[in-house]
Amino acid sequence: MMIVVRISPKGELEESWNKVLNNLEMISNKYCTPLYLSQREEENRMSLVYDVTEVNSLGDILVKDIPSLLQPEKTRTVTLLKPAFFPAPRDRPANLERYQVALSVRSEGLEDIFNFILHLDYPRDAFPTYAAYSLGEVDILVSMCSTSMDRLKQFVKEKLEPKEGVISVEVGHISKSKRVAPSIMWKSYRESRYVFKPTAEQEEYDFLEREVLHGSRDREVETSSFW
């Protein structure tokens, strides 16, 4: 499963961000592999996403390793169940940014709404990269790419909010993200969880192929030297 560890630093967020990137071997083990690190624009915290094959093995990382390395103000975990990844339109716009769409859903509508998200016909300027059950503060999390916040909110208002069973939908901008998993491993991880194989109009897509900083400039992502 995928587990998100949300880390709220006591000091500067950038300092903790760099400590994570430079010390991945200290906060991982053979059962818990860091996949990527991200930051939402409006939040003073970062999210480190793990692939976890043995849940109890995350315990020491949470209560010993991360506190020892970062001395954070607090940490929280979010479990992402049944993660499903999507290929991307070949003719997608070049000026895409990444967003998180969080849905609160009535219990009786969870499966129906999740399947609706998986099989919806998405436009080229607002499409998902992955979706998963969260079943915590929110019920479903969807990572999406779009040309702007306004465009994505328009899509959400037209397609997701009217769906029966949806209580609320929140959209947040991912201002910074970086892949830390080995590229081959990350490619295999995504492709093994694709909702469907790419069609002639689609292609395999690494939504972390570029690092986006503050929504205004980007640069190529490099794999951490730990790998």
C-alpha cells in the first residue's frame, strides 16, 4: 500500500526538505520504500509517500528515525488504499501543474464514486495521475494535472461535485514535488497499477518527471544519490 507521512517541521521547511533528500537511507528499510516527496502550496508541511509492504515496519521510521533526523513539530500518516494510476493524453498541454483533489463521500457511495473517477472521460487539460481510497480526514484522494487552478475547479464543479454521494471536494496546488524512488522501480510501480493500458491517444506518464517549484518554473528531477 501507499502511506503518506505528513511532516510539519519546527524550523524552516526547506531545511527539513533537504535533510530528507540527503538522508533517505536513514528513514527507509526493505519494507518501506520512499517514492516521492511533495509540498502543497498553502501548507507548511511536506508529504513523504512510501510504498509499504509490511505495515509494522513503518513504526520505527515514524517514532524513531524521522524524529531523530528532523525533530519535527508533528507527523501524521494517511493511508492510500487500492491506488490506481492513469496514462496521460499524448496531446496534453505543456504548461501543466499538479494538484490534489480530496473528496468527502457518503459511505454508501464510496465504491460507485471511486469507479466513476477511474473511468471518467477526462479532458486533455485536466486529467488524473492516480487515485486512491484514503478513508481518513477525506475519503478519496486524486492527484491531477491541469493547466490552472481555475480550469481544474471548473472541471470539479461540472463533473465531481454534482455526483450523488459526494459531500464536498477540495482542490489544493502541489507547489513542489520530487521523485526519490529509482526510476525503473517507479515506472514498474505505476504501470503495474494502471487502470487500463495506454491507448493510441495516450502514453505511459511519469507525473514526477519534472520538479515544479512555486507553480512558476520547473527543472529536471534527479534521482537521489542514495539510490
